[in-house]
Amino acid sequence: MLTRPSFLACLATLALTQPALAQDAPRLTERTYAQLRDYVLPDKEEERWRNVDWKSSYWDAVVEAQKAKKPILLWAMNGHPLGHT
């Protein structure tokens, strides 16, 4: 059972969120579409990870890293790394 302060807090929350729910969505025009597209799509800086020569075999990465005298980033995850489910 709600106490009086928590009931009043719930009531105030509902009262304050009603105007936000009643607002109309902005219209999609050519200009707003371009702005939204540019906001959602990654830029070149965010796509840099695609240029890394990722290895699917740990041993291949070890051999290449030793030759180049560079460290290895080991990425572990649950599931098949190539998305085969």
C-alpha cells in the first residue's frame, strides 16, 4: 500500500508527464531527414574499427603480433564470433 508521500509523488509525476506525452512528433521533411540521417549514421572516425585487420584465429594473431612487436587485443564473447548461431 502506498504511503501518502509516495502517492503524492506518483500523482505529481503523472501530472508532469502528461504534457510531454501530448506533444506532436516533428514533421519529417527533406531538411529534417538529412539532419536525422547525419545524426544516426556513424561518421568516419566512428568507423575506424572496420579498418583493423581482425583475426579469427588467436594463433594467427600471436604470430603476426610477435613479428610486428605489437600487443594483442583479445575480445571474448558469448556465442560464435562470426555470428553463426
